[in-house]
Amino acid sequence: MGCVGAHSGPADEPTPDPVGGVTAGSDDLWRTDVPPRPAGRLDDSRCSVRALRRGDSPVATASPAQRWLLIEQPGPWGRDALAESRFDQTVAPLLARRSRAENVRLLLVRRPGERLADSGRRWAYADGRPGREGLWWSVRASDADLLTAPWDGSVGERAEQPVYLVCTHGGHDACCALRGRPLARAMPAPGPADVWECSHLGGDRFAANVVVLPHGFYYGQVPGDGGELVRAHERGQVALPWLRGRAGVPPPGQAAQHHARGVLGLLALDDLPVTSVQPTTEPGAEIEHWIVTMAGPDGQVVASVESRPSAVADRLTCRAIHPAHSRVWHVSLEAPA
């Protein structure tokens, strides 16, 4: 049975909320309109440094969200990206309420470094559900426009290329800025890759984190300038070494997909869709098991998946006070019938 990774459990890394995360801190250090103050450094106190030292794997940590609202908002983002920015604060709580009601993940975006979009007031709706994938850009006259705009792809200009969002939300975790901002600046923008900084994606210790829309592929610990990731998506493939998973796929399915892709060499974006995730242990058991079925090119691919706590507990984010256990995944493919 192959080990495909470790990720945090509910006690140490809560699932990001639909409006981009609300944790202690301030993103004033990462504002794009004034020279930043010293940002700190990547030393042994940083969660991403400790995760690399432990050998944590980001596999099976992609978000459950499959629909996103991207709002261009230059300038600083505070602890709550939407509520502590230059976005209209009479509109912010109403927009957050709508995003929760419609199960749409809200992310603030801005161009890396000093690069600005033409208007500074762009917004996009992205849909990553299989068979509905698409991302559509529009321009708002006022922030209040987003309260009544349709979030269904019926308005806006469809993006013809993938959109790359790099988490740089230092107000959530310093590692997101310390690793994310250099990556966002290094990735080519606006072409061949359409690159944006974004608010909290989750998985802080896996910084630098990237989500590629509209399909919703999450990546962690992305090295260098991200060129290999971009080139893989230009070929219509995933970049397996840094893949966390596809948004909306249950974690056992993400673990099974990752393992099967590596064993079978199936890297196309839509390869190995998960068709069934069947638990074989009681919910909440310390060691959990599932049978995951995927659609392969020559029939079903079936995997046995196990998840158990890591042997050692540690602080899994920079702001964590108490140590916690991550979850370690083991996957094996069953022989074809």
C-alpha cells in the first residue's frame, strides 16, 4: 500500500469559509500601493518550513468549493480580506451572506507586485463542476453591482486560458506572503499565464499555494517560478508532483486519484473521475478506510484508501498555539477483475 501524503485534520486547520478566511493578523505588509515594511523571514518558526522538514505531503487537501467569485481589489487586505479592504463596507456583509447562501467561494484578487489590471474593478465567476467548467470576466461600476449580478456564467467574457491564483494573504499566515508573493511575481503575467494574487486558499503550511481555475486544481509547495506547473496546464495535464487535489472531490477520492495517476501515468485534466467513495469504517474512527472507484480508459479503477493520524503532533500553522496531528493517507489499487 503506497503512502500518498499527510494533511491536517479538522482540529488543526479549519475548512476555509466561503468569504476567504478570517484569522488574526494584518495584510498591510503586503499592500501593493506602498513600499512594504520588512516582512520577516522563513525560519524554523514558520509552518511551511516545519512542514517541509517533516516531509508533509499536500495530497488530498483541495477545497470542497467548486464555484468561485473573484473580486479584483488592489491595496491591503486585513484579517478578514473582504471586510478589511477598500471594498465598499456597506456591501461586504451582504455579499458574504449571498456567497454562503449560494455556496460560492469568494476570493479577493489583485495583480502581482505593481502590475494593475486596466480598471481595478474586474470580477469573475468561475465554475469548476465537471462538464460546466468556465470562467467569465466582467467589470463592475460599483461594488453593489455584485449583489444582483448573475453568478452563472451568463454575463462576462469567457476566459480562453487557465487563470492562476497564488495565495499571498499574509494577514492569514505569514508563509502565504513570504512564499506566495515571490512566486506570483515570478510567474509570467499577463501571458502566457494569467496570474493573480489571491486571498486565503487554505493549507498555509503548503505555501506557496496555487489554484488553477476553472477546473479547480489546487497545488502546494510550488517551487521556483511555477513554470513547470504552467507548462503542464498548457498541455492539458496536471503537475502531479505538487498537486493537492481537485476541488469538490472528497479527500479519499483525491488521495486515490493522485496515487492512480502516478501508477497509471494518466495526467490529463479529466482523467480518472471519481464515481464512488464508499466508507468501510464508522465515521470519525481514528483509522478510516474507503473503497474509491474511478473511471479509467479501459474500465473501472478501484482503490483501497486508508487515513490515519500522523505519528507526531506539531503546530500546523504559524499562528497555531497547540500541536495537532495531520492525517496520513495510504492507497493501493486493486487488481482488475
